[in-house]
Amino acid sequence: MANIEGVFESCRELSSEELERYSRQIPVIGCEKQLKLKESSVLVAGVGGLGSIILYYLVAAGIGRVVFIDDGIVELSNLQRQILFTTEDIGKPKVLVAENRLKALNPHIKLIPLQATITEDLLEKYIRDVDVVVDALDNWEARFVIDKIAWKYWKPIVHAGVGEYYGQLTVIKRGVTPCLRCLFRGVKSSSRGRVTVLATTPGILGLLEVNEVFKLLLGLSEPLYNKILVFNGKKPSIDIVEIKISDCSEICEN
């Protein structure tokens, strides 16, 4: 640590170890914003392909408090894309394995692992106390439950979905955008199935979700409000589609 405390004199609220840990990032965002990350709280729903990437980078970057929810156990078929897990973890609860890995990555972060099924009652206990909610799920039934409670407490949601070579990404915020239920009103909430996906697709979309979280927390540029980012890994291409939906009050307020 070559005189790093002298370089970052204004970062007095960060320890010398934290200054070194974030020394490649602080010159980009500044000490004030690094402290903002430390004071922030994010809830991640899902610890799978998207969730593994999201959690790893949120914790690495210094988000102070991270709540994450999943009721699954590690399976062999997860390992192709869920980077928090190894072969030795098969059969273990995902959130507990993730907690141990993330603690080893960054001991400064407060981790709240919840091995549970997503329900309204569970979300009522946690969403009101976070700054941003991240959808890293693979089913619409749970997504719409998250959307309902986050909408109730005016919490922004960073949403992504993936399949095969493709992905989508948007940011939902009450008062600015339609709710997720209105935006995807044609999707059956009960539709579930085994997701087939190229390993890199959730990695790319997960990182893009983290980028939107940083934009929300730090006020960097404008998040993907009223826009859907569409990723095609075969071309490859990223397109931005403008959203123009009105008359959502009946769906979003119920």
C-alpha cells in the first residue's frame, strides 16, 4: 500500500484496508460515492446464474448491506453458470454456500442470507429497509410478488431475464415507469419451466444489472427507466427499446 492514505486523505471514514481494497475504484467514483456504497443496502432475489454474478460484484465493490433470498440447493446442472458454487457444494443450500464465499471475498459487508421461498410476508420484512431490489429470478410468479411489495414501498427494481443466447434488462420505479406486472402483463405468472441458457448470458446480464444498481445508488447518468435493453449473444448486439405504456394504475395499485 504505497502511501495510499496520503492519496485519499478525504476518505477518513474508510479504514486503510478498505482504501487499498477499493483503490482502483475510488479514483473513478470518488470517496463520497464509495462511502455511499458502504452505507447502501440491496436486496437480491435469487442466487442462481444472475444472482451469483450480481452478489459477487456488489460485495466486491463495497455495498454495505446485502440481503439475498433463495430456497434452492446446489445441483450439478447449476455449475455451468452459477459461479459462487463448486462440485463440493452439491446438495448444500445455495444461500449458505454463497454467504461463506462472499464473506471470504469481502469481510466488511453485512450479509443477510435467507433460505426461504419468496412470499409477500417475507418481503414485507426486508424490502422497506433496502435502497434497491434486484430481480435475479427465473420465474414470473415470484417476480410479480417482488414487484407488488417494492411498488408499495417505492423501491426501485432492477429486472433481468435470460434464456438461451438472449436477455432483457430494465429498471422499474414507481412514479417514473409502469410496474413490472403492467409492463409484462401478457406473461402468465404461473408459467415456470427449466431455463436453458448459454453460460455467458446470465453473466453478461448480471453485470449489466449491477451497473444499473450503481447508477441508482450513486446518481450516475440515467437508469434504464422506460427502456428495455435487449441482448442477443448470437450477433452479438445490444438494442434499447423505448417503452410507452399508459393506463397501468389498475394493475400497479392492486
